[in-house]
Amino acid sequence: MTPAGPASSQHAVVDPHGTADDPGAARGGHRQPGPTPRLRPVAALADLDRVGRIAVLRALPGVGDMICAVPALRTLRRRYPDARIGLVGLWSSRWMLDAYPHYVDELLPIDGLPMLCPPPADLEGAMAALAEARRQRFDLAIQLHGDGSISNLVTAMLGARTCLVHHLPGSPAPEGAIAVRYPDRGHEVARLLELADHVGMPGEARLEPPHPAARAAGAAMVEELALPPAGFAVVHPGASTSARRWSVAGFATVARWLLDRGLAVVATGTDDERDVVDELRRRVPAVADLCGRTGVNDLAGVLAAARLVVSNDTGVAHLAAAVRAPSVVTFLGDDLGRWAPLDSVRHRVVPLAHLPEGEPGGDARGATDPPAQPAGGLLRAELAAVVDAVAEQLHRFPRDRA
């Protein structure tokens, strides 16, 4: 999503050089050397009763990555209602401050940290950010970034009195940390909750919409649209990687089908997805264009008013689940159990069998099988499956849905 605008002033983004601004708002590969650490039994949680400042490490770039962490953040807030919770993450996640002000009090950006954060690398800036974090003297640092192979070292560098981390078997965790074996299966929400539950407060795997005030601008955009009585559907043909994009031709066919049944169709996307949205609108000019006009929270306001959302497996699918907008998700990935919406009734997933339109052969990890364009019969079968799912969702969730 396009970065959101400035966040409310009660939050702080901690500058790597020690100043605070009003915000608008990889997982590792190698194992750390050293002796086997002394891992404290999970039952020995005395240090978790005296917590006033919490650091949460999750420096992932995806909107969906951050939304999946909200149930764990909610668990922390319920356990420590008066604690100050700082998100140690990326500058691009500053929208979380407005979206979930009741769970996140500040953002501590560590952009540029090699091997953990997306490029470009900025080791000097990242180390300055970690030094600033250590000056805050956190009582608890919880590692929600991944399996711990790199992120546990970063968690230890935050200097908290107690660390709560996932770790891989045979991979050392920080000395004295409360360490829980990283689950190798299950939904991302459940994996994160499995760790957060160890603070002594059971959580629930329920996504949560951004705060109403954060969604207000998006709701106002909807008010400006000339909508028919049947309402409107959102079509999101882009994705953060081309390996997860269904064909534009397929989305165009779905858009025509929706228009023929009296719904307005609105296309959304980031600035980087402009070419994909332009191609969709070239094929179907009647589609309204909100590409590049919405930050994450604005988009949540648009989705919340939609009768249906049709998207690839990308951040929009998670955002639609968070605001409970009925959806159909085209899924080209190979980890459906980890990333598909948990509510399989309100959110229909259509697994697709072929490679994305125009992609070279192979999967996202670099195999090189013959490409690319699906055979006509296969594309027709996929279109039928997606359109059937769209029709079912419109019937199941009528215009006057709660």
C-alpha cells in the first residue's frame, strides 16, 4: 500500500539519531555461533510480571505481515494494559500507529539492517537505531519476526531485561532468553500467538480492523463515488511480487461480469502497480480508478464499504479480512495454510494451478520450468472457478450485510 499520512501526535517515531518526530506513521539464514544457551523454563515467568516497556520486533515490509501480528499485539496489551509498546520495524509500517493506537505506542525504525530488512542496506543507521532502542531500557523484547535464525540476535541487541523468542531446533537463542520452538506449520496468526501466549494471557486468532478514525478518509472517498443501488466491488489486480499475480485478463473478465450485474467496480493498487491497473482499465474502461490514491488505512475504509473484494494473495486480502469485507482471493502461492484467510466462508480462496501471466518458468524460488501463459482450457477453467466464487459470495452476503 502507499504509505499513510502523518499519524496522531500522541505517538512517537524514534529517530535513529535520537530525536522524535511526529510520525505519519527476510528472514535470516545463518545460525549464530556459540555455546548452547541456558534456556529458562517457560514456567519460570517471574520477570514477565514486572513489565512497563515492551519492544516488539517485526521488521517485515508486507501489509499482510503486519496485520497478522495484530492478534499477538492485542494479547500483549491485555496482559500489560499500562505498558508502553514499541514496534521495532520498518518506516513503511508507520501506518500501524494510526491503525492500532491502542496496541502500538511508538515505532522504532531499523531500516537498512543487513540480512534482516529489505535493501538498501544502511548498517550505520540501523546500528544507531538499535543503540537508541537500548537507551529506552525495555523490560521485555518479544521476537515476532520469524524463526529466530537472524532475528534473535537483533532481539538481544535491544538490551531488554527479558527476551521472549522463537528459535529453531539446534539454533542457539539469546543467553537466558525464554525460548519457544518455532512451529514449522500452521497459520501465521497462530504461530505468532503461540509465542505471545507465553506472557500468561491466552490470545484469540481474530483479525481486527484499523481504528475508525484512521479509516475515515477512505470512507469519504466512497461517499464521493456515484454508486448504483447494488453497491460496488473492489478489484485489486496487483501484488507485491509478480509471482502472486493472476492474469490481468482474468481480473478484466471478473470486472465485466460484475458490471453486467449492476455493481460498480473500483480498482485499487499502489503506485508500483500502476501499469497493472492501467491495463485492467484499458480492457474495461468503466472501472473506476483509485490506484495510488489510498494509504493502508484509507484503503481499509474503502474495503469496509465494499460489497465484495476480489484480489490476489497480497496485503489487500488480509486487510479485507480485517475489516470483514467478503472476498475472493486468487491464490498462486504454495503455502495456503499459512497465509489464506482464517474465515473460509467470508473469504473464498481459489487456488490456481498455472504460472502468472507473462512470468518465466518456475516458482518464486527460481526453478526454470517451461513458461508461462496458461492453455486456453486451463484459463477458462480458472475463470469459471473465480466467477463461481464471486457469484456465491454476492449471494451469501447481500447488499444489506452487517
